[in-house]
Amino acid sequence: MITSPIWLPATLFAGAVQAWRTALQKRVSQSLSVNAAGLVRYLYGLPFALMMLGVYQWAIFPGTFPALGRLFLLFCLAGGLAQIIATNLLLMAFGHRNFVVGTAYSKTEAVQGAILSFLLLGERLSLLSWIGIGCGVTGVMILSTGGKRMGPLDFLRALGQPAAICGVASGFFFALTAIGIRRATQEVVTPDHIRAALIVLCCTITLQTVMQGVWLFWREREQVTRVFMTWRSSGQVGLLASLGSACWFTGFATAPVALVRIVGQVEVIFTLVFSHFYLRERMRGSEAMGLILIAAGVVLALAGSLG
């Protein structure tokens, strides 16, 4: 059920910001371990998240701080942990293939999210939206195979490669993240969806900073110093992560998880742009075909939601 039209611009902006943040985070990960690179988005993003909530809560739309349901912390914790796992898996996928392909595998999250949100939340999509999912996933698979001609057996073998396993698993945990965050926003007693999203964002990032920080200090203590040494680039990652997450969370608070994630596939388009102009990775003709299918999938899904 869509409760506010703000979900669409929020989702589109989130896709653009996340592509930019992921490109920066990939560069940061070249000098940090997987866990350390994952920590920077939470550690450096927390001050910006708190700032956004403070400005919104006490300056832009001042009001009484809303009550929180008894399951609020549980859903924030579940969503935050799932996001940590998903982010680490995505960074591991980058280690096996290039930036675009690593992200493309994780975009199977759209169909995984549609199935999980139906099973766990009872959310339903129109036939046109499901066709849109099919187009989007086909486009993602074209990107993930690099345009190679593959038979069914070849495709199944490709799915057994480390990049595919990490990417698809990343998509699964990102889908669980979205479901956890949506339920957390429903535990905030307020009709203001942006306020609810920002409260969930601050709580979730705080928990993520503690969880990943403690793990890093325990298992990779030498990486802690490096996290702070990269403060210039890591600070940019944190800012973009907070902005993107605030928009994603607003989308989850106001529209079905599956629909937000389907439209959020525009991130792949932004990703290709960043990979070509920022990371200097080459663009293939097959990637253009994949992007067209992804764009068509987004349009069909959006049309299905309005029908």
C-alpha cells in the first residue's frame, strides 16, 4: 500500500546517491579490509544521520518526539545486521569482478525482495509490475554475464562462480534489510513518514557502528587505525550513505518494499555512468542493452503501481 507519493523521488535520489557512494567505497576498500570498508559507511555516516534528524525534528518541523513500539529495536537490529552482511558480500563480489558486474548481481534483490515481501509482509504486486521485474532481472543478468552467449548449462555454471554467489547472497540480505526497516518504521508512532525514517536511520546506524566496530576491534584491530587514517574519503562515503539511506528508508516507510526496490534498480544505470567516467572502466555494447531492459522494467513496474 502506497501512503505517500514522496516514495518515488526519494527512491530515484537514493539510487543516484548510492551509486556514487558505492563507487567511493570501492576505492576506499582498496586500502582497507572488507569489514573495515563496511564500517566507514556507518561510523562516518552516523554524525550526518543525527544532524539530519536533529534539524528535521527540532528546526524544520518541531514537535514531540514520537513513541516507539516494543519491537522497534528488534527490527532496527535485524535490518542493520542484514545490511552489514549484504554490504560485506557486495564488497567481496567486487573482489572477483568489476564494479558494474558486482553491483549487477546484487540487483537480483528486486525479485528476491518481491517474493520475500509477499511471504513475510503480504505485499502484492500487479501483473505489469511483475513483468517489469522480469525485464529488470533480465537486464541485470546481461550485465552480469558481460554480454557472453550462454546456454542454460553455462548460465547455471556461471551462477556458481564466487562473484555470483556473493552478489546474489548480497541481494538476499539487502531484501531482508528492506523488510526489517519497513517494519521498524511502522513501530514509530507518527503520521510523518520522513520523521519515522530518520529515527529508524539513526537507531540502525548506531547499532551497525557498534556491531561492526566491536567485530573489527576484536578480529582486525590493525584495521581500526586505517579506518581513521582514511577520514577524507571515508567521510564522503558516510555523508552519501546517510543521504541515500534516509531516502531509502523514506521509500520503505511509504510504499511496498518490492516496488521501492524495483524502481531502485535505476541505481545500476547510475552505477554504469560512475564506473565509466569515475572508475574509468570500459562500457560494452551488451551493457547498453542491459540498461535499456532495466529502464523498461522500472517504467513497467511504475505503470503497474499506478494502474
